[in-house]
Amino acid sequence: MHYLRPETLDQALAALAEARPRIAAGCTDLFPMTPTRGLPGPVLDITGIAGLRGIARTPDGLRIGAATTWTDILRADLPPALRGLQLAAREVGARQIQNRGTLAGNLCNASPAADGVPPLLTLDAQVELQSVAGSRSLPLAQFITGPRQTALQSGEMVTAIHLPEAALRGQSHFLKLGARAYLVISIAMCAVRIEVGDGVVTDAALSIGACGPLALRLGAVEAALVGHPLDPSRVTDAAVAAALSPIDDVRADARYRSEAAAEVLRRTLAAMAAEEVA
């Protein structure tokens, strides 16, 4: 195995263009998904590139480096709109996983049950991709194209996640349903970001994960909340079911997932409404 650990992004991109190595950061997904005792082929360890880790304000919003860990996110002083992302960070495995696992790794793994995806969808996240040929940006909803599938092209790597200023407003929350509270793959999960003004919802972003091949926003359900007081009963089973393509697997069947998705949304909105009153 050829092991590379560059100190600059340019060195990493050059290595990607030449050797087509496997990118390693926290390795919390990479090692479990490798059937052999060692990683096959060349490995590109990006943890030595300082510019890939950290959270910073920009003129346009917030930039989260690709190698930023879940513990980094938990400890950061972030606006209330990112509380949902921080709540998700608390449930990404055990403390050791949170210390090592990276945000971009969670996205590139492209699991339908990736905890980071629903909160980032409510934040209108953009994924920054770079190669020796240049850089481009994709909405998160276009970056993840299917289970374990992304829009990454040959020689590209994720370098950052950008959150626009408009998405940093309001309050947010995250809730997942599983067989137990921690160290579990979700049956259903939701993230919600809500803005309230003069007693009514002025903007709403709701997303569901672990219920289908892709996590997704629920546009029609969002529209039903806007212009009204924050009322969980406006989220109906029928409206949520119409937006989902739930799956059957060993954790739950499709019907249960659909009903569970609506219920976790209502519970999340009820918790947020209680906080508004308090």
C-alpha cells in the first residue's frame, strides 16, 4: 500500500489526479467497509491539511471545512439555526467516533441514514468540490445521488460545506427514531429549521432521512406551516407519505417508516413550539 499525507491542498489534488488514491480522514466508515485487513491501493490521508478543518464566517454565510469533526461541531459557538446539526453530532456513534469522524466523510459515504444530511438540507448546504482542473459547488441534494452514490468526479474531493447567510436564521432541531437512544442506525429521522415572526411561521425547512434511498426536503409540508402559528397538527400523515418513497428493511417496513416520519416531525415541532412559549 502506498500511503500519502500531504500538507497542502495542491499536493492532495495533484495526488488525486495522478494515483487515484482512496481518501482517508476519520476512517470511521472507510475501515468498516473494507473487507481486508489493510486498505487496498494508494491511500491519501487529508488530515495534515490545516485548511480543511474548522468553521469560519464568510461574507456569504458559514464555511465548514471537509475534515471538520463532529466534536468540532459540537464544541463550536454556532447560531440557533445550527442547533439541529449539533444535536445530530451528539448521536453520530460514540464519543470516539465523534472525535474522528468528519462531516464530509458522512456526506461522501452517502448512506440514506447519514445523520448529518437532514440538518444540512434544512440549511441549504452547498458542497464545494475541487480538483486540479478547478472548483465547483453543488447543492447537497444534487451531490448525493443515491445510496452510496455521489456526484464526485474522478480526481475530485470535497473541500468544504457552505451554508448561506439566509439559512442561518431561525431555530432548528433534530430527532431520530431507533431501537435505542444512542449507537443505532435510524428507522426515521428529521431535521427542522423554523423562523417565526409576529406569532406566525415566516419560513420553514423540514427534512426526513433514513426512510428512503435519499434524505429529502418536504416542500409541501413546509408550505403548509408558513403563514400560520407553529402548529404540529398541520403536519399530516398523508402529506408526509406523499413526499416519501419509504423502504422495507430489517429495521422497519415502509408503512411504519412513513407514519414514524410524520410523528417525529410533529414531536420536533411540538418541542420547538414549547421553547417558543417558554
